[in-house]
Amino acid sequence: MQKLTTNLADVKSQIHEHVKHSYLFKYINEPVIDEDKLLLFTSIFSLYDLPKMQAEQYAVTAMLVQIALDTHELVENGELNAELHKSRQLTILAGTYYSGLYYKILSSIEDVGMIRTLAEGIKEVNEHKISVYRKDSKSIKTLMDSVKKIESALFERVLTYFNSENLQGFTANILFYKKLLMERDRFFKEKPSIVFEALGELVFPEADLQNSSLDYRDELISVADSYIENTRQEIEKLYKQIPYMNSSLQQKIQAMIDYDTHKVKSFAEEG
């Protein structure tokens, strides 16, 4: 069984230390570290014969990039008062600041290869984000492929850097599955979901997502659930083909596979 060569708590502490900024935190929340993505990155870097310090640096820098990408997603559009306008500007600035940190760290150790790898990942993620936000997709499959790329491109670039393309499908499906569950939950609770907005325009081009019938909303849930279930099955299949996996990641993946997505099957049942 694979063992983690880095301590998750240590890596997380280093990330917090890097992103700490007293002025920014007066106006915006401290960034949330995605624990699952952190576990995935540390697990990936533990696969290779890297010195502990280098593995930790890679995990920290990759997560700083992820935090930067996530922070930019928090920016709200629309009319804002002066205070919220300042918060939005600082959120954009924070995302740029976090992104710059990865370059600073890797430049200090002259790791041009990893700098280029992460930069390529950022570019690919942003290209697919633009496509989703502009609702450019002409089919449900194209939309879902873009959503998957947004979640996984950074990881796929890192795996390519280490010649571990065989793990890309497994990693991409894990991240896609988690994203779909999160977006499903947001939509079910009637919170904004860019994924379901784009999906709604593809399934029912003439419908109003905010003022639609329960049948309409249940149809979107049904479409999402089919992707969730297919992805879960794919994870389960690929999971059995990977002989090396640390216990923390094993437990996380098993919990995902066992997760019951149908505790509430429809809006009508909830009502």
C-alpha cells in the first residue's frame, strides 16, 4: 500500500502561512482549502521518489493555484454598493495574489518544468470556465466535458509531467463526481449553480430556470443523476485497478462510492 510522504497537516499549515494577508482578510474571507484536492495532490506526489521537502513544495504550490482558481469563482456579478464593490475587487486581487505565490516558490528553486506545467493547467481550466460561463456548449456532453476539465486539468497536467497518464481518468472522474454532487446539492437547495443554468438552457432552451415547474427541475436533476451514477460506476471500476493507494485516499474513495445520491429523488418528493 502506498504511504503518504508528506504530512497533510504540515502542508495545510504552510498553505495558510503563504496566503495570510492581514489587509485582504479585513474585507474578504480567508480562502477555504479543499481537503479532498489536497489529499489527491499529496497522494500523487507521494507516488514518486521525491525528497520530502520537494513533495511538500509541489503540494503547496499546486494547492495555491487551486485556491487562486477557486477564489476567482467567488466573484459576484451585477450591481453592487461601494462596500461590496471593494470586496469584489479585493477578491479578484486575492486570486491573482494566490496565483503569483506558486510562481514565487517554484522560481526560488528554479523549477521551470513545474512552473510551466501549472501554468498550462491554469490556462486550460480558464478556457473551459469561459466556455461554461458563456454557455457556449452545444450539447450536454460538451458541457459536462468542460465541467470535468475545470476540475481535473490541473491534476492531469501534473500527472503528465510525471508520466502517469494512466491515473488521469481515475483522478478526473473523482473530481467530476464531487463537483456534480456539489452542484446538484446547490440546485436542489435553490442556490445559484452555473452548471445547472447551462444545463437548463440545453435541456429546455425556452424555460426560465428561476420560475420553472417541479417537473422541469426534476428533469434537470435526472440528467445530472445519470452522469453522477455513470461516473460513480467508472470510479468503482478504475478503483479496483489501482493496487497502490494510501489508506486515507482509500477511505475517501470508498465513502464516495457508497454515497447515496438519492436520499431525496425529486423536488416533488421533497415538497
